Amino acid sequence: DFDFDFDYDIDGGVLDGLVDRWRLPAALRRRWYVAVYNDIHGGESLTFSLGVRVSSVASCVVPDCSGHGTCDLKAGVCACEEGYFGASCFARMMPVDADAAAPTRHDEALSLGEFTFFTFRVNCTGQDASIVFTKRQPGDENATSSGGTGTEVELAVRHGSIPTLDDGGFLDGVVSATDEPDAWIKLHNARPGTYYGVVHVSAGEALRAFALDVALEGSRVPNAHNQCEYADDQLVMEIYAPSGTYARLGPTSGSTGSSVVLPVDHSLMPADIYEPAYGACGDVNETTTTATAAAAKHCYLGDGHSSGRVRDLPRDAGHGPVEGRVVLGLATPADVDDRAYFYVYGDVRKYYGRFPGDLLAVGSVAERPTLAFQGEPNDSNNVDLEACGPLKNAEDVRGNVCLVVRGTCPFSAKTLACQAAGAVAVILVNDDFDEGAADNWIGSHDPAEIKIPTISYGGRDGNMMLNEMFDASIISNASSASTNVTLNATPWEAYARDVTVKAYAYRCEAPSKCPACAPGLATPADGCSSAACPGMDPALSRNCSERGVGPHGGCSLAPRERWVDLTPRFACECARGY
């Protein structure tokens, strides 16, 4: 310990006992510098003396090392018990075995603000790592009952180095809210190496106990090993239009509202399409079992919901691919009584007022807007694209894909209106161009009523689809030079060109659980755990204690005669002097 005494007076006077004292406990062994700065207003001089006393016995930052170690009085450093680390031995490090038969339990309570760390290792390339955190009750041997109600917990992981709560650098993080029993993180194409995670009680009551489960599997997102084009269960919508064929993609991974799943590069791939979260829809519900799931189908294209918002769906109960021609869903407006409104071609939005004057006030995405429909107040012939009631063109919709627009009524009402008309699927276009598609659910219907898939689509992409469908040769135009717009009274028949979509959940299969070992490890058959380069760092990025020469940091396979029971061994070519 360093004790400082600073005696001073101002303007050249005799030292009169004005003293500042402070202590620097457990100072590191190095040269220390003390700065004295005169900041007295008025320019007076400062007279001072400085005394420094060093204790004869070293001490630790926390003398009892938090009860999990002993203080080395010669070095002033805590020697921590196994499983604890840090200057004061306060932080606990739980080793978690990936693919263990049972989750790793932590039965010591964590109070508000307290935390513990855990670590696991990935040896193979081309793997996905799933980290599942579950709140538990103390002493629950079977780890079947949830606990921690009223406790908010932060879960985060990083690669290659031990974290602290305030130094950042976490690869991914999630929050398990006070009313949620668990949280999870999934790392796609996880980099080989040692991972460190933290469980931190950030709000609410104490966390009584918890369990951690880490599972590794061959990655089901594109990599050099599986040769997949898209991620497994990723939504794909192929559009076959007069201008050509193109595709729109759903998220590569999803969330449960609090548990976000990100690719390992920490950049969630922007998605063009989503599925509204309708709950356990179709023929499945919370009572569906594995035995009854064979005949049950839910309303999502793949086995799960595209953003992970709907959990515990039966496996192999996805609706499956859909294909059909895109047809507008036309219904009587639910929100128009004494207001006029209109649509222009190539634009999904409903404009209130009269064309073209009210359009000029708000602007349009079209260069030369052409009137598609003018709705009059209290007119029984009014129609719109919001599908908030029975469709008036059910004959056209039957067997095809129904395109409707967000607004006025719940998403589920729109899906059910198209379903009642015989549509095979719904494209629900967002009317807000400042955001992409939407995957939340604003609904008021029993999910069991919903049988067909719904694809939420961005507004700009929706306009692009309308323009592909629009056949200008059908309508007769009359130009208005004064307003620089084109007027036309012909309604929706101009959307006559065929645009067909095929929507499905992509299947990506991993060739094996461990496609290949990280450099310096062997062999894939045993998860790359049988041999490793000497002196390898936790990130598996440097070998031979960084004192090797040659390729791979100086590490290479040892001659076969040095192998043990046909198990490969590695050896280092050391730099001179090592």
C-alpha cells in the first residue's frame, strides 16, 4: 500500500499543517509518478512537501479475497480457488461442457447487480452454437421447474478473452425479462475458440438458481462445408414477373421479443419478408403432441416461425411451399363513411381526399400519377386494398395469392378474409415506406382459425410488385397539362399482367456435426479434441506461445512415429533462443 501525505501553504508561507492524505491500496509493482499542479486563482505561489510511505507487507485489494482465495502477502495478489478469478476472486468462472448430457447448474443465488461468468469451447469450423439459459429453483435435480420470477437477467458472450461487465466487446447479448423463464443465443458459423459469457442480474429480485446448456451442431447457414444458398428454414419468396425473376428473403435468424439470435459477424442480415406471429395457428396448439403432430399443420411456411416469436411448435408441422398468381384482395372499406379517398396505380397507399389536388399536397412515389380508383363518401361501390371485410373479387382470388395492404384492421382479419375467398397465401404489404416488413401481430382472432401462410412485405417492394402487374395499355389516358398528372376512371382491371410467386422455407442440411477442425486441432471424428498445437491461445488463433517460426505460427503435424495410438500429434518449430 502507498500512503501519501501532502502538506502545503500558499504564497510562500510556512507550512502550517494543511494536509491531504490518501492511500493507493495494492499498488502494482511499477514506477509511479505524482503530479503537483498549482491551480490557485490569483497567481499565488504554492509551497508544499510530499511524503510517501510504502507498507512493509503487501496487501490485496480485498484482504480476504472475497472468501474464495488467499492473499499472497509477498506479491499482493489473490490466489483464487478453482472456478473463481479476478483481482478479488469475486468473479466465478463456470466451465460448461458443450453437448453435455445435462445442463450445467448454478445453485448459488445472485442478488441484484451480481454476476457470474461461464466458458465453453468450439473446436470445429462450420458449426452453430446454441447457448440456452433457464431460470431454476434451487435443488431441482431434474431442472424441470422454472424459477426467478421477478428477476431480469442479462446474458452475453464474447470470443477469445475473459470479459468484464463494462469493457464491451460482447459478441451477442440478450435479456430475460422478469416474466420470462429463459433466454438463448445462437451463433451461426461460430468461430473456433474459447467463448466466455456472463449472467448478470440487472433488475428485480435475486436469481435463486439457473442452468446453462450449450449445444453444437453442423451449421445450417451457408458456408464452405454445406454449400447452401440460404439458411435453414429461411423464408424465400421467388417472384416471376414480366421484367424477370428475382427473390426476396426472410431473416436468417429470429427473436422471441427479448432473445435475439444473430450471425457470428454481429450483422443481422436485413430481411425483405417476415411472417406475422399468429401464435399456434392452424391445426396445432399447446396440446399438440408428437403423436398427433403428424397430421397437424400450422400456418407458417417452415417448421418454425420466421423470427422465432412463436415457440414450441411441433416439428415437421410446417405448412410447406405455396405458389400462385398474385391477385389484389378488394373489400368494402371499414373506415370510410363520409370521406373521399383514392388510389393511384403502382402505389399501395390509400390517399384521403380527391385526385389530383390532395395528392399534390402529400406527394406520390409515381412520376406521373394515374388514378386507379376514386372512392366517394358513403358509396356502396367503394373498395380498397385493406381487406377488412369479405372480398368482393373472391372468384379471382380463389387458388391464388392474395395481396392486401396494412391498415385499419388486425393482420389476422386480413388473412382470414383472403382465406375465406379461397387464397392459398397472403402477401401483406406495409404501407409505411420508412420501415421494412413487419412480423409483429396485432390480432383479435383465434389462431386456430388461420390455416394459410401470410407473408409480410415492405412497402417499396409492394409498389414494385404492383408496377409489375400494371398494364398501361388497358387504360385510356387523358392528360392534364395544368397539373402534370394523368387522369383515368378505369378501376383495378389494369393490374392484369401475370406475376407469380413461390414462397417456401429453405432447407439447408449440414454434412456432419463437425465438418472440419480448426487449424492446429485434430480430428473431426472426436470433435477435434484429441490433439492440439502446443502453446495455443484461447482464441485458437496463435500457436507455440507466439514463439514459433514457419506456417501456422510454427506448428505442424508431428512425424507419424510420434503419434500415440494412431492419434495425430502436433509439434512446434521454435524461434531461435526458445
